Amino acid sequence: MNRDLDSQAVLEALGQGALIFDSANRMVMMNQTARAFLGADMRLIRSEGWGGAASYFGRYLPDSGETLD
């Protein structure tokens, strides 16, 4: 089986939305749960990469106060 297909199968099995970014901050993979949750906002994340995701989900992690970027 192809490595990308293996990775996609793992993402789909998670049950939660998952977005995978490469070292250049581009979104390279996502699962169906993420597509359903984000809907039209997925375009922002596809076009802006990690910066778009950080903007969409907010700039601070809930418990630590650390920034996402």
C-alpha cells in the first residue's frame, strides 16, 4: 500500500478533525472530519497554511497561554 494512502487511512480513523502541515507551513493532508467541521473555511487554511489555521482557531492555546506561531 502507498505511504500516503496509509497516512490518510490513519487520519480517517482518528475520529477527530486532523490537519497536517509541512515544514513550509502548507497544509498537506486533512481528514473528512476536518473537512466537515471547517466547511468553506477550509479555503482560508488551504490558501494561507498554518497562518490561516492559527487565525481561524485563535492565537492562544487554552491552558498554557502559549502562542500557536
